[in-house]
Amino acid sequence: MAEKISNAFNSALGGAKESLGKAVGSEQMAADGASQKAAAEARSQANQAQNQAQGMADNVAGRTKATYGAATGNHKLEAEGKMQDASGDVRRAMN
């Protein structure tokens, strides 16, 4: 969560620097701001992709566990699998 906040802050700060640089005629400030904004947005997208992948992995592992637990009559394993699958859904929805 801290990473998400940091990326949003740096994106906004970079956008502000870019706008200010353009307003005062400083190409260097505008370029630095655009670079900071782009880097923050790239990190944010990478984090989102990582969370989506981890969520899908949790879904697959959880469903596998739940199915195996149901097939073997292991209710504890089945419940753990369902919880892991639900955890994957939550992780993917948090993006």
C-alpha cells in the first residue's frame, strides 16, 4: 500500500513539475517532471501486473487444493483451498 501511495505522489509531483517548468519556460524542469511522472506510472503498472499474477496464482492453487480436499474428503484442505481462492479474488480486485 505504501508503494501505491508513493507512486501516486511521485506521479502527481512529476506532473506538477512538468506544468511549472512549461509555465516558467524551464525545459529542464519540464523534462525532469515528465520523467518522474512516467517512472512512477511505470512502477504503478508493474505493481498492478504483479498483484494480478499473484492473485491468479492464488486462485489456481486454491481451487486445486479445494478440489483435492473435496475429492479425498479432507474438509480442512477443502476449506483452506476455498480461502486461498477467495484471497486471490481480493488481491486481484484491489488493483
